[in-house]
Amino acid sequence: TMVGHCRTVAQIASAAIEAKDSGTGEPSRLYPRAYLDPVEDIQEAVWQLGHHDRLRHEFSDELRRFIESLDVLEADGQVELHGEDADAWMIVMNLTRLKLHQDFGVTDDDVFSDEETAVAYAMLYSWMGEVCDVLCRIIAGPF
């Protein structure tokens, strides 16, 4: 069900917020590197120190708004997404897709994998992409 998929997204997003270490000795990141050149690791570390906690806090607020509207969807069978609620859904879906790709290498092509878990992640990943596409149209409004 849609609610079930959204609850899974919320669990993944919550884990991304709470993660302090990815197991590689580096802090888990909600966003990709600001500086892609490995030579600029110092600049990247400075950027992360200055901005990552603020981004983590903002993402936590968006996740809270997402979960609140998800509670309405579960209770009422529907939810109207306008303004900040639509933005929250877009941010949560988009960043969760990014985390699935960044941390697990999930892509749309994984639906053809022989591994059941990879297929499940890929299906969720693709579904979130479709939801983001619809949310873009909602946020943009009529042309």
C-alpha cells in the first residue's frame, strides 16, 4: 500500500538522520559531497562542519511534517498536499532516494537483479522517483 511504502521511506529517512557513522569512519551524510575533488578533502570537511548539522535539523523538520501528513493519509484515506506539506514530501522522498543510491548503490536497473532485497530496494527507489515526479507537478502548479 502507499501508506506502507511511505512508512518504509520514513524509517529509512529516520535512520539516515540518526546515523553518526557509516561504518567507514566517516559521518553519515544526508547530502553528497560539496567538493567532489579528493584533493579538496579539507574544504569538504570544513563545509560539512559548518552546514551538515543545520541540514540535518532542517531535514528532521521536513521528516516530521511528512510523518504528520502521512498520519492524516492513514486516518482519512487521503491527504491534500499543498505548500509546505508538498515540499516536505518532495524533500523526504528525494533525499531518501539519494541515500539509497549513495549508501547501497540502488538504481532503477536493480529491478532486474537476481537478489530479492536489491529488487525490493529498486522498486521502492523507482516508486519514490514517480512520487517525486508527481510532486514536481503539484509544486509547480498549472502553467
